[in-house]
Amino acid sequence: LLNKNSGLEGLAGSNDMRIIRGLINKGDQQAALAINMYVYRIKKYIGAYAAAMNGVDAILFTAGVGENDIEIRRLICSDMEYLGLQLDENENAAAGSRIRAVQQPHSKVKILVVPTNEELEIAMQCFQLAIV
């Protein structure tokens, strides 16, 4: 039950960010709470790892949400200037199919959007297993 029906799904009724965003646009407070908690947890992990590693060189956004959700990236990077993160809103909003930097030029931390290619990764791992 906790593995399948908690987190975003438990709060908003879905774990699909497009559906949750639609619910928020209709005024659904539970969906807004779900997004706020999602962002809060990610920011908490960034802070914890920054402390454990004595700083941050880069933050990477990848996979479905990290790659495609401009607003989630903006929310995660907001109020993180004390760690050196400074998101460039224009770069963040620009589309792209390659690795791209979305930080401001004077940001101390690189903020990168990294497209994934899960099919290629699976094929490469299968190939490695086949030649062993």
C-alpha cells in the first residue's frame, strides 16, 4: 500500500505531473500540497548532500520530470542562492535535445538538463552482459 499509493499519488491521486499540474490549475489544494512536498524533499536532499560533500559543483535534472518540467526545475532552484545556484529563467524555458546548461553565467553551481536515452542504456548493458 505504501509503495503504490503514497507520495504524489497519495496526495494528488496521480503521480503524473501533467495530471497534477492540471489539478493545480483547477484549484486543487491537495495537488498543490503534493508538488510543494515533492519540491521540498528534493531541496532537502540537495542541502544534505551539499553538507556531506562540502559543497556542490553541479545539479543535474534528468528523466521525465527533470528533463521536461520547467516549473519543477524553477521551484527546486528557487531560494537556493546560498548554495550558489542561480537559475537562468530564459535558458530553463528553452527547449533542447542535448545536455544544456540552464544556470546564470555567474552561478557558482552548474545547473544542467541532461536528456535520457533509456533504450540505449538498456541495449548497452545487454551488450556488456552478452560479451562477458
